[in-house]
Amino acid sequence: MRKWILAIILILGLAEFGYGTWIPAKAWLSQILLERAWTESLETDQHHKPWPWADTWPVLRIQHEASNSDLLVLEGDSGQSLAFGPGRMHMSTMPGQPGNTVISGHRDTHFSFLKRVKPGEVIIVSDRNYNKYYYIIKAIDIVDSRHNKLLINSQDDRLTLATCYPFDALTAGGELRYIVSAIHTNEAKQAVK
């Protein structure tokens, strides 16, 4: 009887350990698959899904050198996409075009670096055609999502990064959003040298 109890405890312990390592292992593997899909997109100039059943694919890369952040941006900002990385809002423009490129991400994972950005710093956005776009951070705002909507249409080429706020909230999905607004500039090439 004692051996059976020990065997059951061992099996339950292994199951709990397996469950605890599943999420980190899935996150690690997904980043490898996303990077591979991005590389294939660069080589073929076509989007490639990171896994066959994915409903998203990498469309951009964003870099913020001051925080040593380098992230792939996925197409779409559904909850499923945001589990694997920041996502570009479907209705927003692509970089280099008049309008607003809106990218959202989770505050406690991929977009946690936003709490360290400052106006005047540079965000670099790369597309699959090897184009690099330099954006200077102009403003950081905290807004109530119930009363303020993101500006999609714009006459200039701008970048908006959005995440939930506050960064250390105990529960996810509150009404407040942390909004980083940046304007495209060619002069930023000088700023990052």
C-alpha cells in the first residue's frame, strides 16, 4: 500500500512539474518559430506563418536600443496573437505611409520595456523589405480606454505603442492604457549613430 501511495505522489509531482514547465517551454519554442518565419519572410518577401495553425505571422520588427529591446511584431492584435508577441492593429497603416501604425502588447511581457522609454528616444521599425523607419518618441500618455480611442487616421507617418496600465497591476485588462506616441523622422538615423 505504501508503494502505491508513493507512486501516486510521484506521478502527481511529475504532472505538476510538467504543467509548470509547459508554458515557459511553449513561449521559448514559439519565439524560435517566429524568428524562423520572419527570416523566411525576409528571404521571400511573403508572409510565413510560424506554425501551420497560426492565425498570425511576423510583419515588423521593433527595436528600442536604450532598453535593449528587439521584438517581432505580429499581424493582428487579438488576444491569441498577443500571447506570442506585440501585434499590429489591422486597421492601422504600415510604417512609411501617411497614417498611424498602432502596435499593442502585454504590459507584463513583451511591452514591459515601455515603462522605461522617454520622449526623445528612438524606436526603429523594420519591415520585410529591409526598410528601416526611425521614430522619435514625442509623448507618453495614460488614457482611459472607455473615453479615448486611438487615432488611426493621421496626415503624418506616426507610430503608437499601447499597453495596459499600471504596469504592476495585480489584475489584467483594466481601463487605463499607456500610450507611447512617436513621429517618423529621417533625422533619427543621426540620433542612433
